[in-house]
Amino acid sequence: MFLLLFSHRQLSSERLNLEVLTFTPFGTHPERPAAFASVVVLSFNHERYILHTLNSVLTDSDYVGELIVIDDASSDRSQDFVKSWVSEKSPPFAVRLVCKPTNKGVVNSLNLALSLSKWSRIRFCSSDDLIVPGSILRMNSLLEFDSRKSIVVGDVSVIDARGEFLSQSLLFDYFKRPKRRYLNCRDMLAEVVNHWRMAGPYLFVDKRRLLAAGEVWDEKLKIEDWDFMLRALIKDQVIFCFDTVGKYRVSDLNSIFRYKRDHLETLQEEKYILEKNYALLHGYLRWRLKYRLARVVQKIAFFEKNSERHYVGFTKFFRDTVALFNSIRTRRDGN
């Protein structure tokens, strides 16, 4: 049985009226002393998947103190599906459905979660992905082990739009990245500068430590996860969990695949991120960031002088040439 509470809130910083529906378990569930975390589901037009996501939260519910679904003004039936799921499943924790009247983007939702969460430990998940049983406890244990860190990012398996298994690991199988580069913040930083491949929403954070380190998401950006991770790694705030903590759904809506480097807007945002973080680095890593910044500036200059079609064609020719060179070198080395 659930007691339904309804309230409106207004964020003074943005004058944004939020409709907040709170579903509180009443009289049917025992006390849950083991609960220590808020699970935040970032929802936007995922009516096809959101019930699967919510069901996956139930598979790891022993340590969930509350579930917050932040809907970014979905135009489909996502909000109705959340309400029906609560009525049908009667989860043993409080559920809050936060409905934004206008679309403000995922970065706004991430920062909003920090202000709304009643628990210091927060597990993030997108509304088209899945949480793996036991992952909340595992990620929390890493934060307990090192009190200097505020963020745990985990590895995820890969599924397609139908939920079919594609790969055991997004980083190490799907993108073929070496595990040795994720052992500490310094190695991860070098990797993230050159090969950003982490699934952004699969974060587990300690809100108090995060805010104490001055880390929030920059709402001016679309590539928010790359900027956020760069700053967090520079400040030595991140632990990588090699266990599988979720299932990442590959689709055209994923930011890893959506923001192509050949688009001028993305290049300009990348330039802003690199310039903002350049002064925070020293030595070899600063040189690597400076080198990438120089490449981005050259791409922007070329793009602005030529048409997009010309630029994309040139980029494809360059990549094909590099691929051909590498294949010739591989055959030569094999002989």
C-alpha cells in the first residue's frame, strides 16, 4: 500500500516550477536499516525502456533508501509509466517523480539530483540502462575504503535496443581499451584526455565529498560527462570499479555516439573544456592536453574556412589513409 503525497517546488536560482510526486511506503514494509543510498534515474522520452530500468533497481533494492526519477519534460508516456510501476510494484522505498515543465538537459538533472537527494551516497542511471544486482554495495565499499575519493565509476556490459547482449565490457571489449590505464587517477586522466569512452551516468558519488571538492556539472555544456570527469580526475577524486555495475544500452541517443567530433558545435565545446582545464595540469599531462587543444583549434579553423561536406570528406579520407597504413604495417610486422 502506498501513501501518495503531492507537492510543488520552485528553484529560486532558475525560477523553475517543479512538480514533485512522492510515493511513500505505508504500513506494508519493515524498517530498512541497511539502506544508505539514493538511486537517481535520469528520464527523457524512454517509455520503451524505463520500466526495465525501474525493475532493475528492485533487483538491488536492499541498500536503496529512495528512488528519484527526474523527468526532463518527456513528450511520451514515461511519466505515466513511472506512476503505474509504483502502483503495481509497491517498492519498499520512497519514490519521487520530479517533472520539469520544460526540457533543461541532462546536466540540469544531474545538479538537481544533488539538491534533492536525502542521502549522501547517490547512484545515477539513465532511463534506458539497467542496474546490476550487488553493484550499489560494491561501489559503496570502494568509497568506504578510500575516504579521500568522492566518485566511483564502474564498468558496464553492453546491450542493444532489444536488450540483447553485445559485449561483456563497454571499455575493455567493445572499445578495446587496456585495463592498465584505469588503475589510478593519473593513468585514467591520460586515457580520458585522448580516449573518452566511459558511460557517464554510471556514477556512484558521495554528495558531501563531491561538493566539498567543488565538483558540480557545468550546465553550459552538452559533453558534460567528459568535462566533469576531467576535473574530477585532476583533483584525484575518482575510483574505477572493474566489476560490471550495469548494462549500457547502445542507441543513437547515447552521448558517446551522438556527439561527433566532426561537428563545429562539438569542436567549439571541446575547445572550451580543454582551455578551462589546461591550467590545472602539469608536466606530461599538460602537454597532452595542450596537444589536443592545438588539434581542435586547427579543426575549427579548417571547418570555418570550408563547408561541412568538404571537412567531413577530408576527415574520412584522412582516417581511411591511416587505417590503410596501419593494416600495411601490421602485415609487414607479421611477416
